[in-house]
Amino acid sequence: MFLPKDFIQTAQGLLFAVVVAGVEENKVRCFLRYVCHENGQWRKIATDQANALLTAHYPFYCFHSPSLDAFLHGVSLDAVTHHHRPTERLTQLLHEKTHDAIEKDCVDLCRLFETQGVDLSKVGVTGSLLISQQNTNSDIDLVCYDLAVFTQCRATLRELLAQHTLTDLSETDWQASYERRDCELDFDSYVWHERRKFNKALINGRKFDLSLVEPQPISTISYRKCGAITLSVRVKDDARAFCYPAEFQLAHPRIQSVVCFTATYTGQAIVGEMIEIAGMLEEDEHGNQRIVVGSSREAQGEYIKVIRA
């Protein structure tokens, strides 16, 4: 099973991050993140570089997803030479005796959660640590595969912050996080939304994030894009607010939900709140409508923000 936050590797020295669960037309839906050079070193590349590289040299990895009506990268199953799974990597780290600084911080963090009753068998590590490409400035990206475990981790994080066992982000940390996101919100709005999520903090001065990937039945519904839309609406249900993709049910006569594929707006709103959404309106074959935020990787011009809490 291929899940978001996994990485897959190909014989051409390419590492892709999985972005949608399952396969479509026998392809894993993903996005190129790292390229291996002749010296054996991996280099992280930006979105534009990834698209240009594949278009010029590996066009067979360029993929238009019919179900999402969106351009992604797609790797056929027989082209996958290695499947990097976050749970397997974390298990490996927890059982190794020697670690570098970031690996040690990751293990220490997980042991802290474990002392609070968190089941680490339902937790993994993704990002640079998953593929052993971390450096001294790397963050720790933990992913939970069960909603109850994720909720427990957030509650534990909040308690450990109150006890000063973990540290809240400083103004400089928040500024760096904001600049990495390059989102449509202003800085103060970004930080206001983020602080109440309790899914990030510092351990030994190193930033870490918690995310949720809850395996769901693979959808067979296809959508077509209907154009950009901006809408103010009340959140009717936030049960899947932190899932990937995040989903908020809306109190609207025609548009049922907003679905978010970018981590910036995961957990962005709470049931009952009024939000403003800018995204892409989509419709399935039955006439059901939804708004997608993150219809492109950069999500330029797209956002979710609370306008009345």
C-alpha cells in the first residue's frame, strides 16, 4: 500500500514523495523531491526544477490524474526500486544504538511520547530522516497512522509544553516557518492559526511537526475543475481536519466540503467557525461539489482562514 508521506525510489536516481494513497492507471501518484548525483549525493530540488527535469529527461513520469483532474508525477509500479515506509524507518531508529544529533532528538521525542502512553507502532518518521538525508539543520517530521494516536500526541505535546519539557517556537522560528510555507496569509494570521493546532514544537532546540495519515478506502470518484472560487461559509464538521488530505464539511446548500492538499491549512478551522476559502471548485459525476485548496503544489492564491471564531 502506498500512502502519503512515503517515498519511492527509481533506477534513475530519483526520489519521489507519495502525495495520494493507492495507485491510478498502475501509477503511484507522487512528486519528485530528490535527485542523486554522480558522486552518490542526493540533492533536494524545487517544484519548477522537478517539472523541468522530468519534462526534459523522464517524460514518462509526468502524469495527469484523471480522478483528480490534476498534474502530478506518476511512477509505474514496475519502476519502483525501493519503497521507503515511515513506520519501518522509525522502528529502525528506535532499535539502533548509535545516532547522529537529529536521529537522537527524534528518538528522544518518541520516547517522551511513549512514556505518556503513545503507541509508537502507529507512528513513523518522514521527510529527510526517512531517506537518511538529514543534516544538522533538519526538522523532525513525525506521522501518525491513527486518529486516536494523533489526538493523543497533540494532547501530550500541549502538556509537555506546559511542563517546559518541550519548547514553543520562538519569533524567529515562526518567521522561518512562515517563509518556508510561502502562504497567502499575513504573518500574524499564519501564527494565530498555527499556535492553536498544537502540532509543532521544539525538542533540544530542533523543530518537529506532527501530521496524520489515516488510511481510508481508495475513492473511485472523479472530479472535473469548474473554476476558481472564493467563499465565506461556516464549518459544519471538522472530524477530518488534520487528515491528509484535510477535509472540512461546510454548511452550504450546494458545496459540501473543502478538501486541502497542502499542510499549511491542515487543522485550520474548528466546527462552528466562519471561514473564508479561496480555491478551485470541483464537481463529480453526480453533481456533488467541493472546493480544493492545493490544486497545485504551490497553492498560489488559495487559502483557508478563520474570519469569525
